[in-house]
Amino acid sequence: MSLPTTLEAWLARCEQMHPSEIEMGLGRVREVKDRMALHFRVPVVIVAGTNGKGSTCAMLESIALQAGYRVGLYSKPHLVHFEERCRVNGAMVNGADLLPHFAAVEAARCDVNPSTSLTYFEFTLLAIARLLSLAELDMVILEVGLGGRLDAVNIFDGDCAVITSIDIDHVEYLGGTRELIGFEKAGIMRPGKPVVISDPVPPQTVLDHAAQIGAQPWCFGRDFNYTGDPQQWSWAGRAKRYNGLAYPALRGANQLINASGVLAVFEALREQLPITAQAVRSGLGMVELPGRFQIVPGQPTLVLDVAHNPHAVAALAQNLDNMGFHPRTHVVFGAMRDKAIAEMFQRMAPIADTWHFCDLPTARAATAAELRELHASLGLKGPGPVTVLCHADPAQALSAAVAAADPADRLVVFGSFYAVGGVLKNGTPKLTAKHAPN
């Protein structure tokens, strides 16, 4: 069988290769990785957690780039283009550059056993990791997809691990308590290596696992912390301080916790990757990450956020509450059927005047009609009379919300990456309400 010649064809092949989207376990993917002799020759930071992983990775990358390091980043999922999953020196990789690495993964898979099947996530991770391993880099950042212990990223050893905030999500794979989920996240730790725990109240299983294997925990509130006022903030680690810092370019009250963990990583790796205070200031000031409390100026104001579990939605609601006054809030929402949708509704209900539910292009997603039925069954109260509408896709939902909004209103698109990505597929929307003044 001839090999695909385009990235799109490779991705389609990867989607069909394995009977299920997710299969926990490292045996198959580690065999192929070993056959490829795939390893990194530079410091590796591995980031796991329920919320804050993407922001943490983006800040790590931005500061390291400002310090003059060559940086490779693997993250998932993507919002619009698959190539977003791989960045080299701050730039999204060209799809054509990935093709030989997909071919190398396929060759190694067949050498191990032609019947060995890899999931889409496993196959694409190996291809991107091979590209990064052969690039001239000084640092590699790998974002865990689901859990940690049995996630394919865990076939690599990190020089430093990061565990961000932990909450209930993916219960069918990780368990239904923070303690069980914490144990799964803790699987990325390595004996003798630092692990930055930026969750202010981590599950005891995380601390216990670090002690059991002899990892070196750096805990928020003990080994590093921050203070701040409305104008600036300061950070203190074990032996390093940064004072008078401007707030990170990523908005939201929770970003200071993520930024604090990032600075702890650089202190823990200070011998391999020393940085300057100016790199910290510039990196935090220039960091970008679409879809994380991203505010798009216009009439009406548009907020994009991939909050897709109750903990993240609670943070989103708090951030929205801290914004200036808006007469009405129009919400565009889509989510996977297995998420805690009812709890997300409950957290957003006091803010939402109008719900625009949308179908998403995956069988895992709840339909707009299912979302409307669940919302109705909860009997939630909004700030006033609540309107609920259904749409075929996120772009249609956003168009309908814009048409119904006044210039001073606010639009919020949140939920699945598919929902936010669906309104970004043609670029960042620039909104002008139909009755806005010229």
C-alpha cells in the first residue's frame, strides 16, 4: 500500500487505524518509539493537569524564547489547524515538514508488528516528537493529553514535570475523585527530578507519589508563591525573587497561579536553562494563546474560552464577572456528551441571557437539541428572561448571536475546542453589531 503524500491524508489514515479514539496504556507506543530510537538530547518539561496546561506551556515557551533559547513545543488539541500542535521557535510547523516523520512512524510500526495499531493521538505524537528530536533545540515542552500515567507523552522522561490544577474530568478513564485523578497525573514524575505542583491544594496522592518514588516536589505556597495588587505582582521561589512584574498577557485571575508554576520550573532548571529577569518580563508580556479567556475587541465584545469542565467554567464565570458592565450576555456553547454539562450550565446560568447551543463535527459531542433539553430540565434562572436557540454549527450560532446583540452587549463562546475553533476557522472574528454607530 502506498503511503499518503499529504498531511490531510496521513491524518485520515491515523483516524482509521485504531478502532477506538483512546486506548490507555504505553506498551504499543513505547515499542514503536524504541524501534525509532526516539529520544531528546535537551532538557524536557512535561506538563499535566486538568486546567492550565496550555497556558503553562505557552508561558514556558515565551519566556524561554525571550531568554534566547531554541524551543520546541508539543500541545493538544488544536483549535483550527493540526499544525498548531507543533511549534518550533514560536512558529507553527509547516504541514509538509511533518510528512517524513509520519512515514518514519509507519515504518517503525510495521517493523515492530504490522498488526500493531496506534491511536490517532499516539501516531501523531510520535511523528511530532521525531521532528522535535531532530531539530536544533535547547528545550522541549510536552503537554500531556489525558491523565499522565498512561498517556502516550509519558513514554518520554522529563527533566522537570509540572502538575497544574486538578479537578474532576475524564472520569471514565481517570476516576471520579481528585485523589484518583491526582494519582494519574502524578505518573509523569521521575525519581530524583523536580516536579512543580502549581495546584494550591493538591490531592494527597500527588504528594505521596512524589515521596514514594523520590521525586523533588516544588509546591505552591511552600516552595514558591506570589503576591499582587491591581497594578503589579511579585514572585518568590526558594532562592529567587521577581518584583514589580506586569500581569501576564493571558487574561484571567488564574493565570498568576500558572505563571508562578512556570517561574518555579525555571528556578528548578536554573543550571541547565538560566534566564534573566528581562526574559521573564518580556516573555509574560508577549505570551499569546488563543481561546483562553481571549477578549476580542469590537461591538459587541467577544470572549473566547475553551473551558469545558466545571472548574474551568467557574474560573471563566469569575473572570466574566470581573469585566466591565454589559447589558446582556449571549453565550455560544458546545461540548462533548461525556462532560459534566449540567454543572457547567449551573455555573454560567447567573450570567447568561441567551444560550446559542450548537452541533459539533464529532460523534462524541452532544447535539444542540440534547443541550437544549438538558438545560430545560434543570430549570435554571438567569439574570432575566432566558432565550435558548439551537444551531447547526458554531459559526452559525455566533452569527445569530451577533444579529441579536446590541453594541454594548457581550458574546461568550466557550466549551469544547471544536466550539471555539469553529468560530476561529476563518480567522479571529471582528464584530460590528448591525446597529452600531459608524
